[in-house]
Amino acid sequence: MIQRNLDKAALRGEPSYLWRAGQARRLQMILNAAGGRIQGTILENGCGVGMYVEKLAARGGRVTGLEYDFERAREARARSPQILNAAGEAVPFPDSTFDLILSHEVIEHVQDDRAAIQEMTRLLVPGGRAVIFCPNRGYPVETHGIYWRGKYHFGNKLFVNYLPRVWRDRLAPHVRVYSKRDLEKLFTGLPVHFIERTIIFGAYDNIIARFGPLGTFLRAILQWLEKTPLKILGLSHFWVVEKNGG
């Protein structure tokens, strides 16, 4: 059972099970990016166990959660009845269905990230927005673990993302990591424009739980770096993309 859970963590990541400062901060970023769209039709593409679906629905929107993993989709249904078990590359909705799409640390795990981005663009109404979080290659820690000599090693691994791409991908074939140029390529030729493109650090709730004020100080310093060129070392890209024609 332990190995099975590790294999799932490797292939699909670990969703948020606890609502803490990091999730609250990202929710506020989503709300700011969404504007009035938060009360429209919303899709969370890769909803895990449904924590963001629940929080977004409380803001008055009609929220649907899409989750590829059946067990997680079943757990998410405890928070919302509007949960679909399907892949992000082939979403069973017609064109121009959603005012807002959230993709929270998901595209790095899908089979075809370009197809997933194309699908999100198709699903947006003109003027609709996609809010995307995904791993930054500039972050000095690979947070998804690595494979070494045929065995998966869970946990944070230092400097893996700084290796040449071919070596990095051999160690972490189960998850992608993105530079700004990588993300731009995913949107090439699509009818969208960029509202915001930045990089953020994490909230480091686990470190704060362990080290208290020292962890809080570390978080404050790292999040302050988001205002400086050193944000290139941040944990995640945060992109807000709007479909043309609104």
C-alpha cells in the first residue's frame, strides 16, 4: 500500500489535504485575477480532493471540478457534487463554456501539456481567463522526488532542476518543470494574451510548523524576494491568461 501511494504521488502529485496559509494566499491570488468572473462558470482542471472547488463555490460561482484520479475524484465529491472523473486533454464540455479555469500545479503531470493548454483555451469564453500555477525550473529544489536506479525516492531533492534537461528528465521523468520560454511555447498560436506572468515562492507552512518564528521569518524574506529579480528562484510560475475577443 505504501509503494502504491508513492507511485501515485510520483505520477500525479500530492493534492492539498489541509487548508493553511499557503492555500489561502493562492486563493486570494486567484480571486484577484478572476475579478467578476468568480461569480460565473468555473472549472478547476485537476481539482485533487476538491479544496479549491469548495472555496471557489463559496464565492457564488458555478464550479465544476475535473479530476483524473478516480479515488481523489470520489473524495472531492464529498465537498461538491459537480466533480467529473476525466482527463484534462479531453474535457467533456462544449466550446466557450467557462468564464474562469484554474489549473493549480497540474499541467506538469498530464500526459500532453500542450493539449491540456489547448483544451483550456477552447473551453474559455471570449474574455474568460485561465489561472495557472506550475513548477519553476529556476527553483533550486525538485519537490516531486526522483527516480534513482529504478526506485522512486520521495521528497525534496536539491539542484536537480539545474542539471542539463536530458539528465534532469532522467531523474524526474514523472513530472515536468518549466522555464518562461517553455510556458510561452505551450501558448504559441493560441487566441490568448497574457494578463500576468510572474514567479512566486511558497508559504513553507511545514517549516513554520517545525521551527516557529524562524520559519515565519524565512517565509517573509522569500516572499519579499518576489518583488526583486531574485524571484527567478521562486517555487512556481503564476500566469493569468485571457482568451481574445471579450
